[in-house]
Amino acid sequence: MAKIRIGVFGAYRGMTMIHQILGSSDAELVAVCDKFQPALDHCKEVADGEGMTNVAYYTDFEDFFLHEMDAVVLANYAHQHAPYAIRLLDSGRHVMSECLTCATMKEAVELIEAVERSGKIYSYAENYCYSPVRWEMRERFRRGDIGELMYAEGEYIHDCASIWPEITYGERDHWRNQLYSTFYCTHSIAPILYMTGLRPVKVSGFETQNRPFMWNLGLPAGCAGMIIVTLNNGAVLKSLHGYLKHTSHSNYQLNGDRGAMKDLADGRIAVYTEGENENCRGKHETYEPAPIVAESANSGHGGGDFYTTYYFIRAILGDKEALERMIDVYTAVDMCIPGILAYKSICNDNNSVKVPNLRNKEERDAYRNDTFCTFPDAAGDQYVPNNIHGVEPIPDSVYDEVRRKWIAGEPG
């Protein structure tokens, strides 16, 4: 069988997937697109070093779009994935999208419908679901080891101050400077949904104030967002993410009616389980789970980077295990729209907001024209500012200084 021809849109974050494709026996890298020529040059150097000298390189997406490809990895800016995914699906290509799925509820509806009418594979590259510990939590939860879920926590705390020049380039309109506090909720919410198979039905959002360590780098939004999520079995999930000082980068835990599990953030899992009539007299375990696939051990994000591309390729080939383990469009949307709706809650005095189940076609029409967000191009006349604290406008001199640091290779 001929190898799957894959293109990658975004040569910076996309290098993770490029390395994976170059090492695959089932796929080949045929094209890469990025507006930043040095990123393409680096990619070409890597591909040439692997003997892949026939890869095409583009700085314009329209030229890239015309290239003969079976599938495309979207590793472009996080708020722009859905429009490109829709075009590619409609052109008959399979799509794997980096985080996030969509910027608005309108895009969520349109993306789902594009997947449905195309019949192509859409896979969401949420790598935080696949670390050995979180996979073990998934397996044990679905086996029933801790009973019915009552409460969960997902936290993704990433103080990006030191790398802000490197990832925003001093651009006032960079998506990271336009995002709102609850937008990038996927790393905190997604692993919990993936472990449990549950879905969100209601959210309330909250945000911290901004502080000088981020304002002075050009971010007007609140530094962190918290979302209280009601799941469809009645359980409550606390999701916390953003730019906070921290002692632990992430936290994931599940509390059931017969036990609990926690990711200890050091490669180990802690488990407490009770049998019948064992209230408060159960069994405690702490251990380090093995990777799902041995080859993943040296990949990024705790091994999670390996699986997203691996399962995408295997799913295109019809592998049933990959199709079950990849994240489909419905689950991907569930992992992201709580952030959109939580910011609506924040803007409405933290009042709760219903989360629709967009698998149901009858629920989609209410959101078909909903472009509420903080990204001007996507929002149109439904644009809202990206904080509720009345932060004073950030002067151009701040962005000029961040750009200087980027060019000079200095930290934030």
C-alpha cells in the first residue's frame, strides 16, 4: 500500500509532527507551509538529513493547499485551526488539528458538519491525554476501579513569562496577546474527559487579575482562568489554567464513590480503592506506569506527542484501536467550547452557561451565528475585550521592547 502523503501547516510547533512523520513506515512528508522562512529552512535541514529531499516548502497557504496530499496536520496559530480544517476536509483531506479546535461556537458547528459531510478522519492532537499516568487513570477508571465519578481536577499552570518574546515576537495582535483567560482550557479539561468518557453540560467561569510580570510583556488578559464544569453524570470538574507562579506544572485527579486517583506529576500515579463494606479501609498504591507504546518514551509532553500523530496515521489506515483511541471531532469540541462559554460566564458576573451537545443536530442552530470571542477577525460585530478588569491600554513601547528581546534572544 502506498504511504499516506502528509503536509504540515506550521513549521514551528509542527516540527514535533514532522519528526514523527519522517520516522513512520506508513506515511511520508510531502509539503510544509509556514510564513516564517527560517522555520522552513530548519525543517528542510531536518528532512534532508533524513533523506527526504523531495519535500515542497511554501510560505503561502493557497499554494500549499494545491499540493497533492492525503492528509494535513494543522499546527498554525491556535485560534485559526477551524477555518483551515473545514477547507481541507471539504477538499477531501484528512485533518489532524493541534490545540485548539475552534475560536467560536459558530466554528464549532461548522467544523462538526464539515467532518460529517466529508467522511474524512478528523483527529485532535491533545497530547496531555496520553502520558503513561493519564492513560493508566483512563484504563482504571473505565474498569470501574474507583466507581462513579463525583469530582475531578485538571490543572495546566504554565508561567510563560520567560519565553513570551520567543512565542509572541512583540506583536500586539499575536493570538496569545488577544486570548482571554479561559480560552486555552484544553490541557486542563481534555484529560479528564478522555479518562472518563463524560461530557460537560454547564460551566461557570472566573479569572484572576493581570499582574506586571505579564502586562509588561504585552498581555492584557487575566493571567489565569478557572472553570467550574458540571459533567453529564452530575460530577463537578474544576479546571484551572494560565500564567501563574507554581510549584507543580499540572495536576489531574479523579474522586469516585469507591476510590480516587491522582497524577503525582513525577511519572507516578497514586490510587486509593475500596471494596464492598470497606469505607475508609481501602487499598493505597503508588507506582510508575509503563508507556502504552515503548517508542513513545522519549517524545515530548511526557510521551504524549508520540500518540497524536501515531494514532492519526493508523486511523487513516483503518486501524480499529487507533480509531477508538484518537480524539474525534465531537470530543474535541467538548474539550474546547467550555472555555468559550466560560468567558461568556465571566462577562456575565460568573453566571452559569449551558454547554450544548453538538452531536445533536437540533442543538446546533442556536450557535450557528455565535461569533462571541476576543479575536477581532473571528468575532466580527460580536467582539469583546479580553479582560473584565479595565486594564489600561498597553503602550507600543512594551511591544517594541518584547520584539527587541526576541531578536536579541533574551528571556522575558
